[in-house]
Amino acid sequence: MPFTPLHFGPGVLIKAVAPARFSFTAFVLANVVIDLEVLYHIVSGDSTLHGPLHTLIGATTTGALAGVGLSLLTQASKRVPSIQDAISRLPIELQAELRICACVFAGALAGASHAYFDALIHSDFHPLAPF
């Protein structure tokens, strides 16, 4: 089933351990973006649901790019003075949700963990493809 919340578990644990250095928002976003591939294959009626975004390389890259996208969106929104003021008043743990390093790290980790967990469950999954 796509968009399973079970993929979010490692992110919850890491956010609890390092709240000021990890973006749970980027972690969740990366997992959902990766599973959009599965949704596409389900809607298309394909027999193979897990493609290139579900390889270790593809998922980690996609996750990191989702983190970059989230961070760039945040940086663009900071140009609005009221948003910038609101962000500056957030606690440090919530400000981490928007920092580029925290977002990219969380996104890449989301991709890697997504590939790992799907490899344990799905028979059509090839985490080391194309090798």
C-alpha cells in the first residue's frame, strides 16, 4: 500500500534524539514523493509497482532533492516579512524543520530507510538496481 505511515517511524525516533538537527517534515515529504511512483504504477495498472525511485540510489537521491525543494521553498517564503518574523520566533527544534542541512539530511535518510524497509516486504523490489 503506498503512503504507509510505517515509513515515518525512523524519522520520529531521530527527531526525538536530535530535534534541532533533523527535519521531520522533509523526512515525511521524501517518503511521500518516493511513493508517488507506486501510486502511478497502481493507477496505470502495471504489474511491477517499484521502479527506479525505489532503488537505494534512486530513493536516496529523490529524498535529498525533496529536502532541497522544501528548503528552497522555505527560503523563498522568508522574503515575506511576516513569515520571516514568524519563523524567527519559532523554537530551535521547529526552526530545524526549515534549515537546508537538516532538510537534505532528513530527505536522504528517508530515501535510504524507505528502500531498506520496502526491500524487506515487497517481492518486486530490487534495491541495488541497476547493479
